[in-house]
Amino acid sequence: MRRPLLLRTVAAALLAITATLAIAQQPVPQHLFFHVTLSQQFQHPVSGRLLLFVTPGHGAKAVDMDMMSPTSVYIAAKEITGLNPGQTVDIDADDTVFPAPLSHGPKGDYQAQVVLDVAHTYNYSGRQPGDLISPVLGLQAWNPLTDAAPSLTLSAVLPHPPDPLAHEPEVNAALKPVDFISPSLSRFWGRDVHMRAWVLLPPGYDAHPQEHYPTVYFTHGFGGNLANMRARNAPVLYQRMKSGKMPPMIWVLLDESSPTGTHEFADGVNNGPWGTALTSELIPWLEARYRMDARTSGRFLQGHSSGGWATLWLQTTYPKIFGGTWSTSPDPSDFHAFSTIDLYADGANMYR
């Protein structure tokens, strides 16, 4: 009776030892560090948010986030201060990273690039002039779990593009920048919060000093910003007013960008009282400085996409402030269906 029991005990012990050895022989995931060097060509230390982009594939001229497929790109981040020319810093591709630790990725071809977000504006508008970048590094048949971490060099500065209004001096003169510190938003965040915009004055504004104009508050959609509105919207609006296709109005091009997308001028526990700040602070401040028709019938809204949702929100929330809205292609207004329609469901249709 004792011999079979002893044999079973020995067999169980051998199985346990074998399993332990097998586990020990497997590669243990470790943090994967990329080495990033600031090129010697720079003359001064640099600071900012270091962003590492890694994606499967090869041949890309740039590696960046993909808004339509966000999980297809690994993005790691690290704050750096005073990186000197020739100095190297490591960025952990398994720590502050989305969507998952890179060392868990499969073996294959990868491509990587680093960007130094100097002004911390990437979450608002992507890569901007003045940011530092590295060349794209190709990694062939690379195993993130076992192969050595690559080295990249910040060697170029994104250039400033030509001024899109360089040949539009009349439009440029009609645009007035707005930089207003909101008391309510500043209290919410515990720091100065700026509300920024462009005021586009109509043709003939200076020639008619007694004239007051209806005002349209326009805001962009997801991914938009003040630079886009200045370059794209302002010239079109001004020329339409100048040609008589639209009546003369004052246009306020509002910025609703935020680090997580758009705040849409809705009061909220995440972004703060943006609607309150707009209607009770910024608009009175603007109406005291420009000849705006300060009646409900003289204030209008326009927005597209996420800006369309924002203007619907503002009109329904503040009907005594605004006299009407043109809200085109808004985000789903009541959230019962957020993106697409199931075309295969009974009775489904592209249009409602």
C-alpha cells in the first residue's frame, strides 16, 4: 500500500518541477525602453511632452495616432525638462502607454517615431510648428518581448507653414483676436483658463461707426481649432458678405477644443461651466467692445458636426440669449444612437 502512494507522490513532485522549469524557461515580460537622443545640432535644452508612436507595418513617412483606428497605434508619453543637446532619455513603452504595453505585441515589422510636444498642444491640434520630431525608424521582424529597444534621435523641427491669409490683407485686417480669462472657469480649475476666439468684422465696419450688427457665434467640429477657422472659414465668410451673398454681420469664431476632444460649451463636471462662461462672461465682454446687436433677435449660432451639437445645446439651454441656430450635421443630439445605423435590422433605413 505504501509503495503506490510513494510512487504517486514522486510523480506529482516531478510534474511540479517540470512545470516550474517550463515556466522559468519562458521569456518574462519586462519594461521596454526606447532611447531618445536630442541631436547635437540644437543649441539649447528643450522641454515638453515626449510622445512615442509605434505601429505595425513599414514604409510610412510619419507615424501618428489614427483617429479612425485608435488602438492600431501604440502611444507612450513622458514629461521631460531641460534635455540637453546630445543627451539621451529613455521612454517606457510599457508604462504610460495606450492601448497596451508594447512588449505584449506580436513579432513582426514595426515603425516608430518620437515627437516632442513643446507647447503641450498635441491633445488639442496634433503636431504643431515648433515641435521636434525624429525620422521614422523601421523595425523588421522585431520581437518587442525579446529584442533590444531601438534608439531614435530628435533631429528636426516642424516648420511654420506660410500664412494662409498672406494674400488676404483685407480679411486679415477684419480679424481681431480674443483672449479672455474666464472667472467661472478659472475658479473651477484653480488656475487661469483662457477663452480664445476670432472676431470677424464685416466689410464697411469702420466706415459706418453708428451701425450695430447682428452677431453669429460659430464653432468648429471635432478636431477643429482657431487656426483652421482663421484659414478656412474667415475668408469665405468675409467674401460672401463683401459680394452681397450674405448680409453684413459680426462673426465670432469660437474655440471649443479641449484635451479630450470638444467641450461643446456645455456645463459639465469634467470640463467646467463653459456654457455659463460664454453666455454670462464672454458675450457681455464682447458686446462692450464691438458694435453688436445685443438683443436676443441679434444673436445667432452656427456649428457643424460636434459644433452642430454645441449650437443645438446652446440654443435650447439659453433661448433668451440666442435668437436662432443653423446646426448642420450635428452629433446625435439625444445620445440614443451615437454613431451608425444597423442597416440589417428590421425596418432600418439610412435616413429618418
